[in-house]
Amino acid sequence: MKINQVEELTGITKKNIRFYEDQGLVNPDRDPENGYRDYSMEDVKQLSQVKLLRQLGVSCEDIRKLRANELSLDRCVRNRINELNNAGENI
């Protein structure tokens, strides 16, 4: 599927989709004939997860670690809660 369809399905702008690709958070196949990105439903799922995690304030680096199984979702969420708690103490 083309990037316009992914944008419509996920609510993520084309610019951000390309940014997440540059960050290694999604890796769509490329059409060998024209080099265009060819997104799968798995890519859409990954982008939806990235969107949710980013809305929670999780960094791209931590999302990359999650994808690589270097960080568990539980630890990631706990780290984020601790960051928010610490930020509240500094106000």
C-alpha cells in the first residue's frame, strides 16, 4: 500500500512516517521497479504502536530498543512514569 493510504489509516503525516522510517522504527518494502515504498498491514500496525508510544512521551530510542527486544514494554512504561514523577517534583 502507498504512503497516502498509511497516512489515512494511522493518522500519521507522511512527513512523520518518513521520519519514523529514517529512525528505523518501520521498514517498508520497496517496489523493485520504481523504488516506491510498499507498506504492509504489519507496517501500519507498527506505526500505530509508535504513534501511541510517542503520545505517551516515549523516545524514539526507547521504541527502537523495544523493537530490538532490548527493553520490555513494562520497563519502558515504568521508566516513563518515573520520568513524569521526577519532572513533577522539579516544578
